[in-house]
Amino acid sequence: MTPQTDLPTMQETTYDIGGKKIFAAEAGDGPPVLLLHGGGPGASGVSNYARNIAELAKEYRVIVPDLPGYGRSTKGVDGTDPFGYLADGIRGLLDELGLEKTHLVGNSYGGACALRLALDTPDRVDRMVLMGPGGVGNTRALPTPGLNNLLGYYTGDGPSRLKLEKFIRNYLVFNAAEVPDSAIEERYQASIDPEVIASPPLQRPAGLRTLWKMDFTRDPRLSKLPVPTLVLWGAEDKVNRPSGGRMLADRMPNCDLYLAANTGHWVQFERTDLFNRLCADFLAGRR
């Protein structure tokens, strides 16, 4: 997470979506693109994409929401269909913004949100970039140590700064030294919001039916999804297995796959220049 001075001036708005609030920041002009953040404790839109917003805003209208359950948006996520709940909230945001169609960029939990939105309403999505998305092959193997660590944050003895630092430095990124202490402290403070503790937005699936629904490789619609998609995956991702990238490429008819060496779960943060270039070019149809 880079200093706030690296961010452009952003318009901040809180929208009412079916009686629930979704916060979004916005910068730039051009074709619209939504940046959907990951689901780790204390995550939010602008903090997740602090290294990318300014560059993408040179060419695009960049809209960065806090997903339902996070940041300044209404807390709580429907545990019986988490990805559907997120997708419905973001689709409601598109309606509120008057956007018939948009590009989607999603990391991890946000990638699962983007993919579910595209499967449910492919006509609303122009192009899509997914970075280590959740919900890919999760019924075909046991959870990774990184995912178990993430899902255990609010259980046991509850949240702590030490637990969060361990997750971020040991599991989230390839090079732990890249993440400043200030970023960990910021996320820790956000993670202990009483409303979040009362209803953590990322939890273990509530039963086999929910788990099955949360694996996109079990969804027959995936093989017919027309949306041009670029999947970026860190080769050293310890949260969501890099093999998920191949699963998507094998099933989706218009899917490009890029595996980034010496990179963990956070491609847009760890490989900023690579991500910004690939993302801008792909969304513009230049590659």
C-alpha cells in the first residue's frame, strides 16, 4: 500500500442499494471499470488498489467500491450464498450509477464477486480481469494453509494484530518486506470494527450445498461465458492455488491466463507495473 499522496483526487459517495449502503470512490474519465477488492480482514477498495488507481484513471473512469460487509459499506454478508450476495450488491451499484455495461477487475473475494456477476448477467460485463479469484476448484481439494489462516482470523481467540500480520507476511505476499507496518496497522484497526466482529464478511461455507455453489468449476454456465477474461495468478499464491488459473482457462471460451513468477496472492500490489500495463491493455482490447 503506497502513500496516500500517490492517489489522485477521488470523488467519494455512499449509495443506497436496496436499503443498504455501498461506498465508492471514483477518479478519471473514459470507459468505466470497477475495481473489486479481496476479502481479507480490514480490506477496502481504495487501500487494495492504491498502487493502481492513478495509472488506470489516466484512461478509464475508475470506480472503487467497498464490497458489502467491508469498509464504509453496510456490514454483513448472506452466508448461504456469499458470492451471489456480493454480486447482487455490485449490480445494484451499477444500476444506481446508470451503467448498463462495465469492465470488472476483481482480486480474490472480489474476483469471485466479478465472476458471479458475469455468470448471472453477462450482458452487464464488457471485459473482466481476475487476480487469484476465490471459488475456483474449492470442492476439489482441501483449503490451503493460507485460506485456513484467513478463515480462522475471527475464530478461536479472536482477531489480533499478530494474527493479521502473520497472515499478510506469511501467506498473502511473496516478499513480506514489501508490506509496511502502517498498512498492517490500518487493516487491523478496520478489522476490529464491532460491526465486522459481530458479522464477519468472510466465513467458512455453511454446509455442502453452499460450498458446492461457491465452486465456479461446478457451474455449467462457465463454459459458455462469452465475456473476454484475463486471469492473473501469482505462481507463489498460498491462499488460492495457482492451478485454479488453468481450471478457468480450460473451461472458459475467451480466457487468457498469465502466471506471475515470484508473486503471491496480491498481483496488483506485488507486481504493480506488470498489472497496470496488462490490465489497461486488456480492457482496451490491445491484447
